[in-house]
Amino acid sequence: MHTWSLRRTLLAVLLGLTLALWVGSAAIVYVEARRESQELFDQSLTETGHLLLSLVEKDVREHGLAGTIDLPLRGQRNPHQYLLFKVRDAQQRVLYRNDAASDIALSRSAPDGLSWTTIAGQRWRLFSLWDPQRSLQLLVAEPTSHRDDISRGFFYRIALFGLLLVALATVAIWWSIHRVFRVLQACAEEVSARTPDELADVRLAGAPAELHPLLQEINRLFGRVRHSRDNEQRFTADAAHELRTPLAAIKTNLQVLQRARSADEREEFIAALGASVERATRLVNQLLALAQLDPQALEMRLAPGDLAHLLAQQAAPWQALAAPYGLALSVHMAPAPCALHADGLHMLLRNLVENALRYTPAPGAVEISCGVEAGRSYLRVADTGPGIAEEWHARVFERFVRLVQVESATQLPGSGLGLSIVRRIAERHGADIVLGTGLQGRGLAVTVVFPAA
């Protein structure tokens, strides 16, 4: 599996963006600064030319023209690298010049104003100016090396400042990322140090606000795992307790069967053994069904359907099953549309009908019906049995709870899981269960009321 580091990715992205922004900003600053400096140098060269020409005009008016005059520039180690100027008359005779321009030729055809020229293989900035009478021409030249030296020094300073800025940004970004990931690492270490039985919530104190949703979801997961574990432990303990009785009965019947002294005794003990096996089988099947309906299991996918269609499929088998009990089973169907899970409702109906058949004494009646009341579809199983006292209505849906108020209830084989399965399936459908009086003013009626369409 290809893995990648979020820490290195963030560091690379942030440093890359910082470097790109700095390079772009430095380039813009350098280009603008160079353009401004060029304009300043050109302005200085132009002002120098105007000043020199005005001085020459004044000198010519006062003293006239007397050959070539050299005007040295003081304080320049290498005057060839700073400024050259010449003044010519209309006949192109040199009247004034500085000593550095004595052996350098300035173009005779230089255009008026600023221009570029090449002198001795070096690029120079040239300024040409005539007096109003066009009797005197001033040529002033400045080497670009002087400008380049200043621009180069400015560039080096920007580069040095940029390197220092990048170094500081690298340290700051690395520290910030390291601090955030240190919190993540602390949370990971806290979780990894726990044993399977330690499912307390992860602490949110000290964690950044952006991490709170993740930590809260981890805590919710821990809560679901705790709930599931508690359910499994309770389910396992209850199941082990309930399985002891049928297993002990099977063992006892086998021991008695081995000591049978006649064929009649053997047949009697075999029948008792079969009843014990049947009870254990029913209990195991109900335990498996209840495990499949655990809240942590996959959700039932509900689909539009009709309870009447569901009853029509099961009516004949239930009537055949009721015959050995000496009970009359009737089915009354009316359209009852709702969102349902067919297999889940088959299981719900089977448990309700089996309970009604097993606990209703003969001769008696069991009625299964469906329809719509107050805008909500319902499914009802009613009987003429002993019923359930109102104070037991809340407890009968708990696992392994069997009624002790009815003498026959404790004598019949059962596990106390039927109504628990019914409640779990109803919850998956979002339905309510209502316990009421059954047929003929007695017995029990269990009504499952589904949500309105």
C-alpha cells in the first residue's frame, strides 16, 4: 500500500508557497526598483547636462572661444568609469571636455535627448543637448556599469534578506506543524495504550478545535462498542443461564432412559427427551434470531408493502398449526400499506402467533388482523388466553422474563424471548407495540402500530 506523510506534505506545500510568494515579490520589487533607479539616473544625467551647458554658455559670453579646455573631475579614481562630457560648436569643434573624454570619441550624430551608445566595448547612457541658437552642443555620457553595480548590490541585499526570511519561515512552519502533530501523536498513544476493556472517552482538553469532530466520533464509536460489549456479555450470561435447564433436562432424561425397565417406560422417557430437545432447539433458534436483531447488526432495508398481503401468505399455515391445539384461528385482512421488511415481519408474526397458541387453553380462539386506524397501519394478534396483568406490561419485553402470575405459563416450555424479538423487530420498523384486552373481553391483544405513510 502506498503511504504518504501529511507532515512532509504540509511542510513542502507551505514552504513552496512561501518561497514562491517571496520570489515573486522580490522579483517585482527588484524590477520596480531598477526602473525607478534608471529614471533617477536619467533625471540626474539630464540635470547635469543642463547645468553644464548653462555654465559653458556663460563662460563663452564672458571670455569667448579659446581652443579646447580640459575640465578634470576631482576625486575620481577612474574617471573613465563615471562621467564623460564634451561641448562642440556648430562646426563640431570641441570647446570643452573633461580630461577623461580626451581620448574617447563621442558620436557626432547623437540624437537629441537620452539614448544608448557603446564606447570601447562598454554600454553607456548618452544625453545630447543644443543651446537655443544651436551654436553649442553638449554631450554627456555615463557608463551603465555604475548603475549595474548599484542594482547588483540591491539584488544581493534582497537575496540575503529573502534567505533569512525563508530560514525563519521554515523554522516557524516546522514548529507549528510539529506542535499540531504532537497533539495527534499524544491522542494516538493514549488510544494505543488502552486494553480491550478500556473504552473510556478520549480527552478533548488541549486538542485543537479542528480535531474535536474526529475525537468526538472516536468517542461515539467507543460508546457503541461499550454498549455492544455490554449487550453481548449480558446476552451470553442470560443465554448460558437459560440453556442450563433444557440441557440438564436432556441429560436427566438420557440417564433415566438408560435405566428404563420396560418398553412403556422407554417410550415415556423418549417422549420426555424429545420434548427437552424441542425446547432446547426452540431456545437456540430464538437466541440466534435475537442476535441477528441486535442494534449493532445491519439495518433492515424497509420497502413499501401491504400487511394484508403478508397475512394472506401465512393464513393457511397458521390455521393448520392451530388445529392440534383445539383452537379456532381466524384471519381478518384489510389494506394496510406501510414500509416493511418481509422476513422480519414473518418472524414477528410467528412469535406472536406461537405465543397465542401455546398460552391459550382449549377451547379458545386466536384472531390475526390488519388494517388502518387513525391514519396508521396496524397488525394485531388477539386471543382468549389468560392475558397479562397491566403491571407486567413493561417487563414482558425483557429477555428471559416469563410470567409467574399464570400457573400454566411456568409449566409450558419456553424461554421468555418471544416478545423480546417482537419488540426488536418493531423498533427496526419504527413501530409501537400496544398491549390490550383480547377477544371476548379477556385474553391478550398485541397490536403493532406502524408509522404513518
